[in-house]
Amino acid sequence: MSADNNDKIVKTDPKVARRIVICLMTLLAGLAGMAALASLKKPPAEIEVGERPVKVEVVEARRIDHPVSITGYGEARAIRDVVISPEVSGKVTQVHPRLDVGEIIESGSLLFAVDDRNYRAASSEAEAVVGQLTLVVQRLEQQQKIDEDRLKNLERSRELARAEFERIQLLFEQDSVGTRSGVEQAERAFNAADDQAAQMAQAVTLYPIRLEEAKSQLASAQARLSLARANLARCRVKAPFAGRVKAATLEAGQFAVAGQPALTLADDSTLEIEVPLDSQDARRWLRFEEGAETEGSAWFSRLVPVSCRIFWTEDKQGHFWEGTLHRVVKFDQKTRTLTVAVRIDAESAGKSRPEGLPLVEGMFCAVKIPGRVLTGVFRLPRQAVSFENTVYVAREDRLHTVDVEVARLEGNFAFVDRGLQDGALVVTTRLVDPLENTLLEITRRQNERPPS
């Protein structure tokens, strides 16, 4: 090769060298990238994830017998309110010194008196008429006896006159003894005796009628006398029972009008509370005597008179009085309620704490009436039972849903009679849409008792 060609090759060597270097660098960069990618494909370290339990409280379900109480509300009322009005009219001359609203008036006490002078005069006049007619009856009875005796004598005289007339007439007609005038005279004597006897017989016959008339007049006079005496007695009005004055509008000197209300007395010896109950509750839980007669009436005559607790709704201390279920008052089809009456005597109503008040008319009260007994039921906190009648139970530390039947809801408790097993652990913690078979961390709680 010539020297010129060698020089040309030597001059081009730097370019070739740069290209070779660039290629080598590119190749090395690719290898490095591949090595980096290879290192990224290694799996990360595994992280262990465990199941997290849900903390819940449970109660153990045990069958019990629960006496049901029905609660209703009503206002205490006196067993009777009597509106007293004067029965006679007149000026009021006397008034009880404590005839004010709220005062207690003893039985038999004089409430007020009306001027009785006119009524005394009417009574005296009626007594005089009765006395006069009594004498008339006595006189007629005596006269009747006298005339009956006279009638017997006149009848005997008539018989004698008849016999004498017949004898004289026979002698004159057969033996021509005597004269015609003698016969006629004997006949006149007989006729006179017969007429007197007939008149007396008529008078004696009329005596019973005359006596009945007189006795009727006497009875009428006696009735007027009784009325006059009654009106006289009505001038003084007395309390028919020991009672509390609820209203009084009478003052001394006022003219009282018969029949116009003067005052109202309340008999607080017994208070009564009418309590409306839901008809379904009443049907299911009220106690009625089994197999007893209905006393000839299609009504609630067999209601058991159980002891009831009465609470004043304004008393937050829980004090109560003891009353007695007395009767069924009415059934209202429109409201589907059965109204019962609970009574409490004054002695029981007056028993209270030293700082408390007695039970009095006008207090609005809650009444707890003992009913039948729920047997073999589970008492659970109310929040443990859903509105769909399901409960959550814990089995082997897992959550399960159970359908139940609720026999009764009472206060903060639900009483379940079907769906649970004795000893089941019922979840009482509120859960929102939990998953079935969720793992549980269980804390047991004491099954509370409902308030008495």
C-alpha cells in the first residue's frame, strides 16, 4: 500500500473511534437499565393481616315468670258530689259559720235555716183539721153502734105490731069480735113500726159509706199535715254526710228559692280514678274470675278486685298509694278503650311522707294495675330487639341473627316468648348493619330487673 493511503486511514481513525465509544456507552446504558428493571420485579415482603373482633356486651337469656302490670292515667275524683238546694222558699235566717269552700263539715251539722213561721202556721192548721176529722170518724162509729141497737128494737116492735094486727084482724073476720076501726088502728100501728124500722135500716146501711168518706177526708188531712211538717222540717238543712264544701252561694238574709243550688258537698271518704286502658291490653292482661256466674248481666261482673299502685304524676320521688280495682265503667268502641275505676279510701289516701301531700281530688295520677302472669319468657333490654323482631346472639364468639316473637313491651324491657333458647347469649350493644358470623369480643352484663 502506498504512503498516501496509509495517511488517509490514519486521518479517519478519530471519527471511527468516537462512534465505537458511543455505541459502547449506549450498550452499557441499556444493560444497566435492564439490570435495574430486573431488580424491581422482586416481590415485596408479605404483610400478615388478622380478623379484628367487634366488642359487644351480652346478657344470658333465662326463662322467667313475669307478672304483667297495665299502666293507665286518670284524675282522682270524690266518690260523690252532692248539690244541695233548699226545698222550701224563704228568707235565710241562719248559716253554718264555716260554710266556705274547702272547709270540712261534719255529718248532721246545720248548713242553713229558712224562716219557718209560715210553715209552722200551716202545720198547726193541718193538725187542727186532722183532729176535727178524727172526731167526726169517732162520732160516726159510735152513732153506728147506737143506731144498730135501735134497729134491732124497731124490728122487734114491728114484729109485735104485725102480730097484733093479724090477731085483731082474724078475730074480727072470723068471730066478729071487735070493730073495723080497731082493725084499721092496729094496721096503722104496724105500718108506723115498719116504716121506722125501714128508715133505721137505711141509716145503718149508709154508715159504712159515711165512715169511708170521713176516713178519706181524714187521710187527705193527714197527708196535708205530713206535707206541712215535712216543709217545716225542710226549713233546717243539715249535712247528709261529712264532706268538703266545693261551692257555696248562700248568705244569711238572702231569700232562698226552692230548687236553686245553694252549695256543693264532696264526699272525700273514698276517691275514685277512672282509668282508660287499651282494649287489647285489657282483654289480654286483666284478671277475671274463671267459671263464675255473670249475675244475670252481659257485663264485666267478674273482674278481680286486685290491689293497684297509684302515683301522682307531679311527684318525682316515686311515692305511691294503694288502691283497689273496683269495676269496669264503660267500653268505648270509637277509641277502643276500656275504662276501669280504681278506688282508694280516705285513710289510705292520707298516708304519705311527712313532707308529702295526701292524695286528693284533682290530682292526675298514673295507676299500675297488676294483670296476668307471663310464664316462661325471656326478659331482654328493649334495645336488644329490633323493630323487625330479631335479636343478635353470640355463638362460639360469632354473631348470628335470630327471629323472635315479642309477647310484651314494658318500659325499657321486651319480653320474648319464642325464638330463643335458654342460656343464649343475647347481644345488647347497638350494632349498625353488622355482617353475619362477625367475630366478637364479648363482655357479659347483669340482666337488669324492671322497676316495680
